[in-house]
Amino acid sequence: MIRHIVLIRFRKEVSEDKIGSILTALTPLCARLGVTFAAGRSESPEKIERGYMHGFTIDFADWEALATYANDPEHKAFGGQLVAHAEGGIEGILVFDLSF
């Protein structure tokens, strides 16, 4: 199993409503690919997010399933939306793939 973890530092002027609409755009893509995702805002009591206040996770069966997602045109369009709204573009996005 691969847990795809993405953390985003959205620009300050991006509203919570806009962030919500960006993140929910994953719904049809994940449904089509047969994977589930969870997305939202950090609620950590530790308060050490370092500006990465929003994120999502998607669980993939294997690396091939992750590659299918990564190469999907809908994913690429979604990634473009993240980059366009993240602080510093790609610098405001952190991706971590955990294999277990």
C-alpha cells in the first residue's frame, strides 16, 4: 500500500471556500480510479504545521496505481490548480509517499 500525502501552504488571499472547492475536485477523479481520499485543514493541537494548513491523503494499492493517478490528465489539471493557489507555487506543496 502507498499512502500519498500532500500538504499545501495556500496563499493568504485564497479563501477557505476556494480551498474547499479545489480539494473536492479530487472526488470524481478518485471515484473513477477506485481510490478513497481524505482532505481538510489541520486541527493539530501541536501547532507546528509551518504554514502547511491544508492537505489530503490518497491510498493506492501499489506504485503502479499511484503512477496511473499521477499520469492522469485530470490529476495534472488538479495539480495545476494547487500550484496556482499555493504560496510560492510548487514551493508551497509538500508530497510524501509512504509505502507500507
